[in-house]
Amino acid sequence: MFEGVPIHWFLVLATTMFFIGIYGFLVRKNLITMLMSIELILNSVCINFVAFNKILFPEHLEGMFFTLFIIAVAAAEASVAIAIIINIYRRIVNIDVEKMNEMKY
Amino acid sequence: MIDFSYTIWILLIPLLVFVVTGLTGNRFKPIVTGIVGTTGLGVVFLLSVFTAYKYFFVIDKVDGAFQRLLAFNYNWLNLTDKLHINIGILLDPISVMMLIVISTVSFMVHIYSLGYMKGEKGFARFFSILSLFSFSMLGLVIATNIFQMYIFWELVGVSSFLLIGFYYERDSAVAASKKAFIVTRFADLGFLIGILLLSYLTGTFDFITLTGPNSPAFTSGQGIMFLGMSTMTWSMLLIFMGGAGKSAMFPLHIWLPDAMEGPTPVSALIHAATMVVAGVYLVARMFPIFHHQESALDIVAWVGGFTSLFAAVIACTQYDIKRVLAYSTMSQIGMMMLALGVSGYGGEEGLGYMASMFHLFTHAFFKALLFLGAGAIIHAVHSNYMNEMGGLRKYLPITHATFLIACLAIAGIPPFAGFFSKDEILVATFHHNKILFAMAYLVAGMTAFYMFRLYFNVFWGKDQHYHHTPHEAPATMTIPLIILAIGSTFAGFIPFTKLVTSDSLPFETHTEWGIAIPAVFIALVGIGIATMLYMKQSENSKKISLALGGFYTAAFNKFYIDQVYLFITKKILFNYVSRPVAWFDRHIVDGTMNQFAYVTNVVSDRIKGFQSGQLQQYALVFVSGVIGLALLFTYLWTN
Amino acid sequence: MLFSAVIVVFSLLTVTSRRILRAATFLLFVLVSTSGLYFLLRFNFLAAIQLTLYAGGIVVLIIFSILLTSHISEKLAIPPLTKRLYAAIAAVAGAVLCIVTILQTGFVQKTMDPTRVHIRTIGEGMLSTEKYGYALPFEVISVLLLAAMIGSIILAKKRND
């Protein structure tokens, strides 16, 4: 049953998730929720890669490997981001993104 | 064909001295700059004498006339195919003669300045600008084309400005230098328009072409009339305007008396012997064209005659010795212009031309001598005014003797130089126009009168009480005086008619005793009146001046010409021309710029919100931009 | 299909929920569903990795940081309407653009090929140095992880001021 799923479904799904993630990034005030939105975006990209790999190029495995690396990088980036957030929290006891506006005119 | 290319050094040496001393003058002791400048001019003097000797006596004449040689003609700027500005050296009788005059007087002034300017603060600057002036004046006289002459003309004006304003801390000196520069610059405007008109009509700047036998100047520009005179006449008149400004002819004479604010050696060099004769030289250079335009030449003669009379009258009333000499210079140059104006062209007809050049030559000697002598007097007494001097003959023997020689020369007493040259002028004028002759005759008498008035007031009269005993000038100052005195005495015997004439052909002449004897007679009358009034201290002079009343006051105030000029500039020009222009500049031109700045300010104030520091705003803009571009490229670009 | 629906719904909830911890939980559900999707695509190894790293590691990290930095029980403020509107417009516009493009593109192969991938192939692929080998990225990734580790430790260190 599952074999007949055409590729567009996967792509549309990935796109939707991507743009939901963008919406979340633009709307949320808390830094950590912004980070969660970013994870959503990355995840959507992973799905995209995997879908392309499986359906268009069944013999090669590039998509999968790429996805592996994306996951690894996402992990690293999330940890660094958390470290920064903790640092900011220590300075101003607040992680509201609107309060972080020192690079302005 | 003898090679004259070494003459380039006559020009280059003063220029090099100027540059070197200008840049390094303050590093060495002042005397070093003085010696460098003087040596440079000494070399130039020797080169000029050598050139003159070779030119007049060694090389052959062509058709009996002296050749006009181009030692050097470098094509500098090509304006069109045929019209080009060259830089070069033209040797012809008048330019070689002027070389001698300029280098001699300049050399004497350099030696004199070693003594006169000693201890002055700007000693090195003085010598470097003197060299600049020598360079410019030498360049002016050996110019091959009128544009080169114009370039050096302006350079001479600049040097004069720098030297008049030498004591720049004095307001009067600064004002005088500005006045000189502005008046001569205004005259040069006419000169430039004249040059452009002339070159437009004839298609060339070159002197040899313009004044040769088949000059295009004789044929072109005759048809079009403007205000009753042809275009060629207008261009000649405009060129003469430039010359009139430089030579202090009426009404552009106002700068010359004020120029006496400069140091005395400057007055001797520039305003007596060399720069002020530039105008006369210009007319002499363009003489064939002037001669062709009758009306232009007439105007030259009348302006010259009127100026000489006018200046002589004023000179009789002045008390500042340098101003008396300044007006005397104006008067003598007027005589030179007059002589040129009444001259014909070719052979015997060209007597006026020859007389004018001869007078230029001798005048340089005795006028420089007079000024340098005045400098020695001022140096001894520390005052410029006649009424504070008297009885100086006991204290300044050498100055006294040389000054007396110069006065006799300028009065026209034989056998001194002035007699011969002035006599020729009177002869030429007599044969042309009797009214002008009467004016010239009167001027000769008045010249004798005011010069001896000066002489007696300074050297005779009552003994004043001086602050300290006046001492004779040092050797560096008296030696030039003596040399110039020798020149004034013997220069009259040089056979000018063989050397410098209107068409370069020598001719014979003899002294016309019918004119010479009355000339000497009126000179003696003038001297006699002066002796009666001034030799002994008396009240006669004051009684005469009171009797003349209003006329005397007018003459004393230089006929109020300065006030007229001030009125014109202040009331008319400033109010009606300068004020609107200034208003326009301030409000419209500056206003536009200010508006630009204001608008920029306002706009930037409004859009600085883009840099708010809000991360999400940045991200929003970014995402929207990407989507917008994607839309654009996918659907709207129908490439 | 089910998974897709789940993913979409939960992701929406993640970005709009008012309590942080609930948002984190919804994120967890999203990631788990993605992993399920991978299983269906017969990428077993990848699915396992996703579960371990993403769902297990990152979400746990996020929850830790939430506990460290904010008041858990506090409700997050609703962002102002203008901000939501602009963001929604941007997101929707972008989504529409992409979806339209996708649907219009003709893909060569439309459906999936149900062959399984052996773990052995993956292992060989990862460490081989030939044309399709991934040895170099493997090494680079390990360096990157090292750097990230060191970086976060230094950044989050307590300063002895």
C-alpha cells in the first residue's frame, strides 16, 4: 500500500513543515521556541533528501548519507545555541529576543 | 650663421636662482642668497653684453638691415593647424637692447640690495622674487609671439605684486600691491581680448609674421566697422590698453604712486627702468601694425602726451621724494609713448621710433640712478619727506654727486644722456603735430623744474636737525650709483640711429639745432626758477602755491582721480553688481546644497528604523525578499 | 499518510502553543513521526539514528535548557497581530509558490522502489575512499563535533569574575 505513494506528497509535506518552521521562527518571542522552529526546518530538509533519494535514485545512497550528516550538524548546532542562550540568560535574566537589540543604529 | 642658442641661459639662470633660493633660502645665512642672486644676474649681464656685441657688430646684416633671429622656437601648444603658441627667443635690435637694459639695471639693483636690505627679515625672499622678476622681464622682451609675451606679462605682474607687498605686515603696502595687481589685471583683460581679436583676424600669434612686410595684419579686419573704427584698430587699441595699464598711462596710472610702498630697490628696478616700459616695448614691437592703423597710433600719441603733462603737473606739488620720482617716471614714459605715436615707419620717417627707444635706454639709467640715490637718502635720514630734509650735501658726497648727474640728465642738459634722447623726441614731435610739440616742450621745462626742486630741497636749503648724523651709504650701495652715473653721462653718445630703428635699417641723422637750443633753454629756465625758490630757504614757494589756489590743491591731491575710482567701485560696482551676485550665491547656490543635506538628513532619520536590532524583523525581511525574488524569476521574467 | 497528518498537526501545534514544555513535547512527537516515515521508506538505519540523536538527544537538551532558563508554568505571550499577520503572509506565500512549482514539475520516477538497504552497504559507503565514499566527511564531522563540544563548554562556563 505504501509503495504507491507518489513523490509529491513527500515534497509537499516537507514544504509545509518548512514554512511552518519559518512562521514559528518569525513569530515566537522565546529564544528556545525559536530554536525548536529551526529544528523543524532542518527536519523538513531531511525528509526532502530522503524522499528524493528513495524514489528517484534507488541505487545510490547520497541522500541518506547527507541526512546523516545533517542530523549530526543539527545536534552540534543545537548544543552551541543552547550554550549561547544560557550565557545570555546569565547576563540579562531574560531570553526574550526583542530585548536583544544592541546591534542597531 | 652664428649660433645663438646659448641665449637660453639668459632666461634659465634667473629662473633657477628663483627656484633654488625660494626653496632653500631660509636654511642658509641670508648673505648666501644675496650672493647667489647677484652672481646669477652678473652672469646674465655678461651674456647679454656678449649677445649684443655679437648681434650688432659681428654678424652680417641682411640687405643692410639687422636680421631678426630666432635663437630658439619650440612649438608648445597647437591650437589649430596654423595657429600655435610657441616658446622661443627672438633676437632683434629692440630685444637685444632691452636685454642690456634689464640685465644691467637688475644687476645694479642686486648689488645695491645687498647693502640696502641688510638686516631685513625677508632678505632671502627678496632676492628670490627679484630673480623671478628678472626671469619674467627677460622672457617678455625676447618673446617670439604675442602669446608668450602675454604669459610673461602676467608673470611680471605677479612679481611686481609680490615685491610691492614685500612688507606685508603693513596695511598700506598690502593695499598698494592689491591695487597694482588689480589695475594691471584689468588692463590685461583688454590686452587678452586684443590678442584674441588679432589672432582671429590674422591667424597667427607670431611676431615675425605679424610685423613682416606681407603681414596678414595689413589686409584683414579692414572691412568690418564698429563704432567708426575697423576691427583691426580695435584690436590694436585693446592691446594698447594692456600696455597703458602696465606703463601707467592715464587713466590706468593710479597704481604707480602707491607702488612706492615697496622697498626702494624694487622701485628702481620695476617701476622705473623695466616693468613700466613694457607697455612702450609692446607698442614698439607691434609698431608696423600700429602704423598701419592711423587712428590707433594717434590715440597712442595723445594718451602719451596728456599723461606726461598731467604727471608733470602733479610732480611739482608732491613732498614724498619717491612719489615725485614716480610721477616723473609716468611723465617720461608718456614722452616715450608720444614719440612712438608720432613716428612714421622706415628710415628718416621712423625718427620717433628710434627716439623713443633711445629715451627708454637712457631713461633706464638715470631713473634707476635717481631711485637708488633716493634710497641712499632715505637710508641716511629714515624719512621719505622733502620737508624733513635739507643740507645733505655735506653728509652724503657720493650720493650728492651722482644725484646731481642724474638730475642734469633728466633735465636734458648736454652732454648728459637725457639731452640727446629728449632732443630726438622733440624733433620727431615737431614735425608731426604742433600742439603735441607744445605739450612736450612744456613738459621738458617742468621736468627740469620739479627735479631741481627735489634736488635743492634735499641737498641744499636749511640744515635740519637730524636725530643722528646722516652717514654716507656703504660701498655696496654707492658702487652701483657710480656705475649708473657713468652710464647716464656717456650713454647719449651711442649711435642709436645705426643700431635700433623702425625697420632695422640704420640711417643717418644730425642734431637739429633749431629744436635743440630752445629745449636746453627751457630746461635752464626751469632750473633757474627752482634755484630761486628752493636753493635758499624762503617763503616764496609757499606764496606761489597760495596764489595758485584751487589748482594747486587739485594737483596736490593728484586731481582726485583716486577718489573717482573709489566712488565708482564702492558705490556703483559694489552696490549694483556685487551685492546681487553675493545674494545669489548665498541663497541659491548655497541654499541648494543645504537643501540636499537637509533632505538627506530627514530621509536617513526616517529609514534608520531598518537597523533596529530586532532579529525577527531581519528574518522577515530576508524571507520575504527570497520569496519575492523567487516569484520574480519564476513567473514574471519572460526571458 | 497518517504520519504526514501527524507531522503537520504537531508541527503547527509546536509553533503556536503557549506553554513551552508542551511545545517541546510536540516537537518530540514530530521527530518521532518523522522517524516513522523513514521506517516506511525502508531506511531503517537512518530512522534509528533519527530517533537516537534527534528525538533522544536534542529534545532532551532543549528540555534541559528550558528548565534552566525560564518559568515553566508561565504562559508565553501571544505575539501582536501585525507580526503574526506578516509572518503568516510570508510563510503562506512561500508555501504556495513552492507547492505549485513542485506539482508542476514532471518527475521521472513517481513511486518508491521497495528494496531494502543493507547496513553493510552503508558501512562500506561511509568509510570508503573511492568515488562514492564518505570517509572525508566522516572525519570532518567528527572534528566539527569536537569543536562544538569544546565551544559550548567554554561558552556555558561559569566565569569567576
